[in-house]
Amino acid sequence: MDFTPVAAVGRQIIERYAASGFRVSGVIYRGPVLVFPERTVPWEAASAANLSLDTLSPVVEHGGIQVLLLGLGNSTRAIPSELRHALRSHRIALEPMTTAAACRTYNVLIAEDRRVAAALIPPS
């Protein structure tokens, strides 16, 4: 699906998502990605079953992120409370949702200059 986002200069914008990956600020990424306000990187989490503080450690290490949108493909599922608490201890709120919803929400929040990141698994 294509988007028509409005964003501040220098901010990453999610332009497209598909089963193969994402287009973020003109660059195509195959597979899962972590989208930060100023950069996007491939993400080693292959599925929602692989989620852990270790797989999300780049978000913690990035610093300054207050909200992490977790795009779980075509559906949502419960996130272990241990993972929520671990991220909360780093002052990061975790919001799981479908990947489509996470992409739309990220673009809105980044346009509002919020300290947000998105951990995205492609929809199947």
C-alpha cells in the first residue's frame, strides 16, 4: 500500500509496505525493519515469536524513544508482560498493532515530531 505522508525534513517516512518489505524515505528494505526518526535499519526479528528485549535492544540503545510501535504483520497478539515491563523500565511504551496500523501511526506521530520508532514485520 502507498502513503502520501507529510513530514519534517530529515525524518524517515514509511512510504510503502508489502509482504516483501518496506519503502522508507525512498529506500527499499527487504524483510523486517526498525524505523527511527533519522534512520531505518534491517531488523533480525523474523516473526512475532522471536520478540525479546534482545531483538529490541537497538531501540533501547538508540535512546530518546518514548513510543515503540510494533507492527506484527496482519494480526496482533498479546505481548509478554516481561517484555512490556523491560521496555517500560527504559521509559519506552510498547504499542503492538498490525503492520498497516503501525505504518500509518508512525507517519502521523513523526509528523507531530514525537519521539517514536517502529519495529515492523512485513504483512504476509
